[in-house]
Amino acid sequence: MLSKSQNKALWNAFREGNREAFQRIYELHSRELVGYGYKITSNVQLVEDSIHDLFIELWQSRANLSETDSIKFYLFRSLRNKIQRVQQRDVFYNATSMDMLPEVEEEDNFMEQKWLRPEGQEQLYRQLREGYQQLSPRQQQAIDLRFTHHFSNEEIARIMGINYQSACKFIYSALKILRETVRIFCVSLLLLSSFLTQRLF
């Protein structure tokens, strides 16, 4: 993962017309953009077209882009806006288409260590999958952004186009459902990140 200064340097090189920097940005983020796009819509063609168009437009308008120290955040928000604009105007696509985290108790940590053993992981992930399927699309999107892509709650709110309180509510309610599904421990950052990473990639 690039530091803020490295992000800024890479982005500025791209803005100045450096093709290698542009290629590097694509290589770093295209796969994550695909995964995120599928959280917004199940329309594969729409996701692929939107990512393709996004990078074309980035290159064409590079000289007019503002500075950023988080390329990933910029791309995620841009992709979401692009997909939503297409969905709103295109009938074809429409037709086919940690501030509130609960505390982890000592007992929960003990049980978590038990489930992290190889013999417990398969059952754990099965239970997490069951819980994940109970989440709404917005809840899934919020926890993916939080635990897979490591955005802050404030950044999640901006990416999803909602207020800060709503972002926290989506994350908290999703974790509550997952905890009730697994039952015996509080779903921690480590376990949830591991589960989501395996699920998405």
C-alpha cells in the first residue's frame, strides 16, 4: 500500500502526462474497482464499461484534475458516481441490472483464537457467509469498504453519497447481524477482513 506522499507523487506524475504512472495506477486499483463495482450493481457489462470509460476520461482530463493523496478514494468515488449516472439515464442498464464498532471482550478474544485454528475456520467462514447473505446491498457495500479497502467511516460516507451517521449505522447494523449469526464472539477486524478478502478475491 502506498503512503500518502507516494500516492501524491504518483498522481502528480500521471497528471503531468507520465504514461508509466497512469499504467501503475491502473495496475494498483483496477482489480479492486471491479470488486467494488459489483457491490454497486450485478450488471457485469455496466461495471466493465464504467471502469473502462473512467480510465479513458482520467487520461483525457488529466491536466485538469485536482491533487489527491488517496488515489483509491478518488477512483472509488468516481466509479460509483459514473455507475449511478448511467443507471439513472439508461433504461437498458436499469432493466438488467469505526466509530460505532462494538467492543471486543476478553472472552470473545479467547473464542476468536479457537476459531482461527484450521479446524474452526471452515465452519466460521460458512457462518459468516450465511450472515453476509442476510445483509442489504448497502450494508455489504459499507463493510466491504471498511474492512476490505480500509476506508474511514467519513470516507465511506462520501463514497456512498450518504451522511456520516448513516455510514456508521450501516457498518454497525451489519456487524450486529454477523455477530448474531456467528453467535459466540464479536466479529473482529482481523476475522472480517480475512473473510471478505477470501470472498472477493
